[in-house]
Amino acid sequence: MRSRPTAVRQFGIGFLLLAVVAGIALAGSLATIPNADGWYASVRKAPWSPPNWAFGPAWSVLYVLIALGGWLLWRKGWTPGENNAARPSLSLYAVQLGLNALWTPVFFAGYPLVGKSAWWGAMVIMIMLIVSVVGLIVSGARWSKWAAWLFVPYLLWLLFASTLNAAVIVLN
């Protein structure tokens, strides 16, 4: 039977992951807020686009699930005195966090700087993000079925969000 990290270490890693996703959320908000009532309010959107107020609560729940899923992967792969055995899954976790952090500034803050090409750049990032999350779910299931399932709502939201991104491109 594998030993577990100390409670202090588990709490510390959990807090760190929550802080990282909160930082990504904050950075995304800083890119979104000045533009949501600006250019974004005037573009044509998909008829299924939710109201702006729905994005904050949806992402808040998703970010908690993302942090918890990452924590479960780390915890299940932890081995005393060795590298984390779930390192490949954790690498995918880090990649998707980076892509997640890029999408919002590229889409929202990029448009005033470079125009419609920002939407295309955001779409490329979105596709890479979806691929990385699928890889994370498949890879992470080896370590924690719970973690893998926690990433499924995130994947579903990304698939939905990709249609919103694509609709902005097509309709404008």
C-alpha cells in the first residue's frame, strides 16, 4: 500500500492549485471586464450564447473542479522521496492551465489590438485546450477516476465555448 503525503503537504498543494486557478480566473476577468461591455457587446453572437452574468458562476465552479482534479492526480501519484508517478498527467494538467490562461486575453483583449485575427488565435488555443483536456482525462484516469470525471464538465464547457468562439468568427 502506498503511503500518503502529510496532511500539511496535501493542504499546501491543494491551496497552491486553488491559488493558481484563482490567478488564472483573475487574469481572465481583467481581460474580459473592460471588453464585455465594449466591443463584445456589439458583435453578433450565437443564439445559444448565455448572458454575460452566467460566465462567472460557471467558471467559478469549473475552476474549483480543475483545482480539485489536479490535487487528486498529484495525491494519487505521490511517492515519498521520488518524482510524482503521475508526472505525465500533471504535465498535461499544467499545459491545459497555460492554454486556459491564454484564451481569455487573446480573445477579449486581443481584439482591440489586432482585430478579428485575435478570434482565430483564440480558436486555435481553444482546440489545443480541448485536446489537452481530453489527454488529461485519458491519462489522469489511470491515477484517479474521480479526477478524470471532475475534468468532464470542464471539457463539456470547452466544447460549448468553442461553438461560441466559432460563432463570433462566422457571424462577424
